[in-house]
Amino acid sequence: MSFPSVIRRDGVAVARSMSNYAEGPLLLFRLASFLSAVFLFLCLSPAWGQTAQAQAETAEKEVVWYTALSTREADAFRLLFEKKYPAIKLTILRQPGEKVRTRILTEAQAGKTFWDVVSINHLDIEALNQEGLLAAYLSPEGKTGFPPGAIDPNGHWSALYTRQFVIAYNTNQVPQSKAPKDWPDLLEPQWKGQFAMDDSDIEWYASMLEYLGREKGLALMRGLAQQNPQIRRGHTLLMALLKAGDFPLAMVLAHEAEQAKKAGAPVEWVKTLDPIVTSPSQVAIATKAQHPKAARLLVDLLLSTEGQTLLQQAGRSPARTALDSASAVNGGLKVHYVNPKLSAEFSKDEQEFKEIFLKSR
């Protein structure tokens, strides 16, 4: 079959049959080469590689993040995100983890979803997951560099960093030789009224009972409550008051104690505790996110080396293994990771914790 073509020689148009034109194969080769070059150029073009970003920036001008990170840490991510994606505004609501969980569940009961991304502790995330509120998204950033179990195989959550509950003390008030070595030491008479703790450490409470056994664990908790611990809201506040000498002992997060110590504060933390309850804080996207594309961009940034490094610089223990080896909290500790199955009894544990530690206050 012949395909007519038109070529021009010396200003004269000549029609020939493609099948009879000797240079046809050469022209086809050149045309194919030209089209390949154009395709390659487009693939390598920055604009081509930024399709997802461009789509998100065009269609979605905002992403809403509910987080338990401190205001300082969250603001650092906001600046980084908006620098990277200037067309998208990052709106942040920062509250303690259990308040974030309660807020999201309340929204869901009202048929509303005002958040796109959430980052809170393991048990709170699992409680949301059980309600079907977390979308499936396996970020390309999570494919390498994270330890087994750090990424949900179904993509419903990814670990950001770990938190470790420890006893810290003010070295101006407590010499190292007199400091508690383990949790039962807090029951000694000299620590009555001298120990402070957060009013929402349900995760620590439930994990301690699981590790020690319910009978032994409850005995420890009730004994600790009889010591009249000072109750405050928020580990960051506890650390600030410990540094200031408002009390000699407090249950805080290891990374905050280590950060304060490195900054020259009179603080040390106990590394011989058995156990040191360890909880991964996780990030997830809402099933009914209003800005799903921008939400994925934020999750990608949080899990990236750049984002994980930012967490490390803030004193956190990032989930990425390559960074975690250089983090404040090193190995050799008697670590007990929070069991996600505990989320099924979260409400019961929360009520029990309040009855033991807060009922008479």
C-alpha cells in the first residue's frame, strides 16, 4: 500500500509514493529520533517531574495539620513546607495527643472532617484507625530507611519519631547518687510531693500495667498516687519547671531531657528504669481529607531525610534508622514498645488513670 508524500526540490513540489521513495526509511528514522528526543526532554524537564506538586498547588491552596508537636517544632515545618510549596498554606492546630484524638472523633460524629493530616502517638492513631478515619497512603519516602514495623503495610500510618517516658531530676537538688534508679524508688518517703507528672500519660500507664502485670502495675500506680505527685499539663512545661527547680523529679520525655542537658540545664535522666516505655508518634492522612494531594506532599516532607533531620535538630529521635543512630536516646536501655492492641481498652485505661491520679484533685 502506498502513502503519498510531498517533498520539495529546487522549489518544485513533487509527489511520490512513500513505498517508492528511497529516502523514506531514513526520514522515518529521523522523525522517530526527533520524537524520542522531545519525549526525553519532557521527562527530564523539572516541570514534568513536578506534575503532582503543580496539580496540588493549582487545585489545593491549603493543607490542615493536627499535631502534638510543640509550637516551635510545628512552626519550623510550616516554614519549610511553605518555602518548598509557596502556593500552599499550611494551617496547624497544635494540642496534646489525646485532645487531638477527641477533637477528630467529635468531628467525625458530626459528619465533619476539618483536618487533612494528623501526627499523634501510637494509641491515639490506632483509635482513629479503628474508626476508619485514616486513608491509605504509602509514601515513596517510606520505602527505604525505616525499620520494620515503622510503616503500616496498609499505608494507614507511618512512624515519625519515638518518645520515651523517663524520670529526670534537677542535679542542683538531687545528687546522682541519691537519684531514683527504677520506678519503685519513687515510693520512698523522701519523694512524697516531690515528683511531677503529666495529667494525660495514659499510654505510659497502660504500657506499664502490660509490662509489669496488672496486679503489680496497679500496686505501683496506687502507691505513686499516694505520694501526691504534682500534676501538670504537657511534658514541655514539666521540663521547663524541672529546670527552674519547681520540683526535683519529673516524668518527662527522654529527648527533651537530653536536649536540656546539652543546652547546659541542671538536668539528668535515669537510664536504668525497667521498663522505659517507648512510643512511636505517627503521621496519617484523613480518609475524607479536603486537600488530599497537598496532604501527601506534607507527609512526604515529614518522612523525608530533610524532614527527619529537622526533627533530630529539635532533639527528637527520628524514625529513620540512619538518623536514629545519632539521636539523643541510644541503645542499652530496657525498652518496652507500646502495644497497639492497647488501643482497644484506651477509654477504660484513661478512666482508670484519672480515678487513680486525678480524682481527689
